[in-house]
Amino acid sequence: MTHSFEAIREWRNVDAGIFRNEIVARNRPAVLRGLVSHWPAVAAGLDSQRTLVDYLKQFDRGQPVGTLFADPAVKGNFFYDESLRGLNFERRLQQISTSLDQLLAHLDDPDPPGVAIQSAPIPENLPGFAARHVIELLASSVVPRIWIGNGVTVRTHFDQVDNLACVVGGRRRFVLFPPEQLPNLYVGPFEFTPAGTPVSMVSVEQPDLVRYPRFEHALAAAQVAELEPGDAIYIPYYWWHHVQSLEKFNVLVNYWWNDTSPEIGMPFDVLLHGLLTLRELPPTQRAVWRAVFDHYVFQTDGDPAAHLAPEQRGILGPITPEQRAQIRAALVRALGRP
């Protein structure tokens, strides 16, 4: 089943100013053509897959990394098993060089087993690589991560951060859905997921619109891009994305970052607490708390403490480190109560 998606807007010759002031500020996906085409690893991959493997191996210091393996019958689609109580792949620890050799060994197989290294921090696992492959758009403190595999598919999921993903070898197809499409994505369990974050239960390539009829609305809002070696894509905060590797050997480097202070914590934790405390209230009480959250948290009516003097606002004003510690301690006590 094929779909006609809107193409993600493309940019060229992007510098740090354009990236921050025009691309990130739009809060929309963007393809950055040729952003890392000057990287040595990209040049190695354009020469051959073997050249890229040899180039990566020189940085490997033997640190075992989590690697996914799936039976050829899965066709690289890492997901739940048919019972939905398990996964259709296994995780093992092994050296990056070992995985690279396995990928090369199966290049000519018409139906190879799925192999994927996902989100391995580069400074820990390929020391020296980052110094030769610099992104000038982001702060040097943002940690690069590497993804290596064959023709695998990462099902539709979200990140609680901004994401800049750079294709080093092979080609990748990205299908993105805006955050407001959440009701149409049919998201799976929270507590048991293939990769740590909830995923859509619907296949983008072969959606079952009888079982998941609202997914048709998500498809109508989707945006797509195919990236070549040297290209990059900016995925804004919480945009859902489905990623398909299109070659038998693929390498990607990505950067996750969040401009908000890590001291504020993760909003997903608030969602979990809300499921625990608000969802089972009677409808009239849930309506009350929706209005309370709108007023105090989302501030739909403006600053809820505007009528108070600054010294009277307490935690309704800017939160001090001391107040933050007190709030966290109060939450720990509350969550510890039976």
C-alpha cells in the first residue's frame, strides 16, 4: 500500500545561525542536504561498504554494546512478537567490530538476519571519531550516538528531546507525524516497549485501516524524506518518526538535546503520575483538574500569579533550587504513601 506524503522542506548551506533562528525556531521538520558530506566517514562509505567498515574499526576499542538480532523472517522489522507479550528480536552485548563483520558477511544474502546497533554513545565506544566528525550547529557538549545495521525498521515513536540525525552510509527513509496526531497513531503499551519509548502499533508500509481506521488521518498529516549519505534531518521535540533503512549496510550519527534545564525533570513522568492519580476520578472531578492544569501549568488564562507581589508568589513564580528540592521531597513522600 502506497501513500502520497508531503515532502519535508529542504535546506542547503545551513550554518548555526540559520539552524537556530530559522529551522529550530519554526518547530517543523527540516532536511539539511549535504550537511555532513565533508565527513571522512561519509567519503569512506561512498567508496565502498568495506572501506566504511575498515574506517569505523580503527576507532573501536572493544567496548561491548547492546546489539539487536532478529530472524530473517522478521525482515528487519524490530517489533513485538505475534503474542504481543514478547519481542521478535533479542539483545546481546558484543563489540562493534564483530557486528560490522557480521553485516559484511550477509551483504549478499537475499534475506539476511536483522542486525542493529542502536544509539551507542560515540565517545565511549568509538573514541576519536567525534573529533574528526564535528557538527558546528550544536554545542560541543551534545553527545553523538551511532546507529549501525542492515535493512531494519524502527517503528513510529517519539523523543522527549530535539534530534539531528546525519546519514553516514546507506540511505534512510523518514516518515514524520506531528504531535497532535497522537490520537490517530494507536500507541502501544507504556510499560513494555521494543526500545524504551511507546510505539505506534500500526505499520506505516502496510497499515490495517480496518483495525486502525483513524490512522488514515495520521497518514494525511505525515511528512516524508529520503536521505542520502551526507544528508541530515532535524526532528523537533515529540514529533513521531518512523525510520526505515533502505540498504543492506547503513550508518547514522544522531544528536539529542534539549534547551530546557534538566533540573525540571521529564514531563513523561508527570503523565505517568496523571495516569495514576487523575484518570480514574469521576468525570466531573477530571474536568475540575483539567481546568486547574490549564490555569496553573499551561497558563491558558495568562500568568496565574500576576495579581500577587513577587515575594508572595512562592512556587507560582520562578522556582529557586531550594524550592525545587522541597517539591521533589514532597513528591517522594507522596509517592511513597500506600
